[in-house]
Amino acid sequence: MTTRSVLGALALAVLCTGAVRAQDEPSRHRVFPVPILGYTPETSLLLGIAVVGVTSPGDAGPETRPSTGLATATYTLKSQYSASLWGERWTSGDRWHLTVETWISRVPSYYHGIGGDATDTSETYTPQTAALIATVQRRVARHLFAGVGYAVRHARMVETEPGGRLADGVVPGSRGGTTSSLLVDGVWDSREAIYRTQRGLFARLALATSGGALGGKFDFLRMTADVRSYRALRPGVVLAAQAMVDAVSGTVPFELLPKLGGQNLLRGFTEPRFRDEAMAAAQVEVRAPLRGIVSWAAFVGAGSVASTLARLDDERSRVAGGLGLRFLLDRNEGLQLRVDYALARGGGGLYVAAGDAF
């Protein structure tokens, strides 16, 4: 999320202070309500609430990661809305890992075109979207997981700019439609913790197929590779790095094309700023304590998009970077609020979110 949660972030920082102090005594279940208040030209005044829940496994039995949940709901004076539920469950000893995410939304977005040469001039469009994603992973070795998942997404295009590039319906997905996907993935995860990670390696390779046989309108294949490394330089100071490749082939709705930008990858560019059928990006971040529950981070990233993986080297790389603060939500599990400001050529902005970017 970009600038629209600035005031909500300040309120959350106050709540975090009380929440962290409460964690001096062990507690199995913790819930953090978070008010959301903000403004953008597209949404006008935005109001909402988010609720974060954490369940710790306790001291008994084999070591198990915490299970978490997040519910959010927002509404604007322009009758735009968004509501989502997300949760993950780890069973005893991390033997099984289950995730479920669902959301409905009607919010504006920007279309700059497709490819690395997408114009700085954008047009606004508003989709109404409902989606459900469910995955299950099984531990097959100490750090190795294998899993399957299913995702279904239905979009209805509520509004496009008259005479714009999306108005005539030629761009795939510009008239909406349903996408249904089946995926398989493998994950290597040696991180010592999911949140505020200090050391370890996370690597994921996922393959997905979408098509009419699964109940969707669009037929395409997707491959995603995501590698993240964490190293403690000295107590409390961490160097984190991420490299990611995302590629598709077939008829893909423009909103689901691999893309650069947003609150997690190449902060500084709006989320749909650059998109095409292939994307590669890398970023590094230094994280260090500041005072009390507050820490700071410095980050920089670069990436490019192209029509195929083979053409990525021929395309221009986009660079962005910035600074941020972290406010600790839960000392036991490391949950925290992230407030980043990033700069990029032709872009820049404030990002407010839960947890680290990667």
C-alpha cells in the first residue's frame, strides 16, 4: 500500500508500543486491531480497519512456527471498497503448511502500457475483483517442502477511460474474465524465523497452469523463481538480498502479467508501472536497530521486463531505493510495521505495510 495509510501507520505505531510491552509475559494468542485512515486523489478519504492475529505453538512438543491471520476492510467516499482475509497454519513440527487468502475489491489502478518502454503517461481503470487462493505444503526433508495450490480470480471491468488503450477490449483482460490456476511448488526454507529474519535461505520454484479445463477463460503457463538470503553482519544488523524471475506464456490478463513496482519489489515505482511476459529483479536491504521498538532499513533494487526471458538482457534496467523505519508489533514472533519512503526515476512514494518487504 502506498500513501493512503499514512495516518493509519501513526495510529498503529502507538498501538505497537502497547502491544510490545504486553509481550513481556508469554501469551499463546495475540490480536492487534489497527485503524486505517488515509487519502489519495483516486480514493478521496479512506477509512478502514485491519486485525492481525498470532497463535504461538507454546513450549510443549517439537519446534513449530507461529500461525498468523490478517483481516482488512476499507471504504472510501467515492464508494470504493476492499476487504480481504489471509491466514497460514503450521502444524506440529512444521510438518504441514496451509495458506488461504480471499479478497474482494473495487479500487482504481493505472495502466502505462506493456513492456519496458511503457509511457510515463497513465490511464486510470477500475476493476471489481474477487479471488481465492489456497495452498498446502508438506515437509519432505529438514528444510525442504513440496506443495500444490489452486487459485481462482474473477474480474469485472467497471470503468476505463473513454478512448484509452483499454477501452476497445483488445488488451487481454481489459473486459474482465475468470482466471483459474493449478500450481505445484518446491520450497527450501532454512530461515530461523519467518518475521525479522536474521539468517538463513529461502528459495521457491513454482509452476502454474491456467485454462478452460480448470474453469477459467485464459490459457497460459507461469514459472516463478524466488531466492532470498539473510546474513547477520553483527548483533541486530542484517543484510538481506532477494533475486526473482517471473515469466508467462500464452494469453494472460494484463493485470496478471509479471510486473515491477509496489510495496515489495522495486519500491519507488507504482505496482503496475512496468509489466510484460517476463520479469527479473534483485534487491538488497540493510536492517539495523535504532532505539527501543524502532529499527531502520536502507534498500536498493533493480529490475527489467521483456517479452521473453531471453530478451531481458537487452532491456533497460530500472533502479529504485530508499530508507524506512520498522516498529515492532510482537517481540515474541517479530511481527512489525514497515514504513518506507523510496525514490525512482519518474516515481517515488511512501509505503506502509506489515512485515519486511522480503
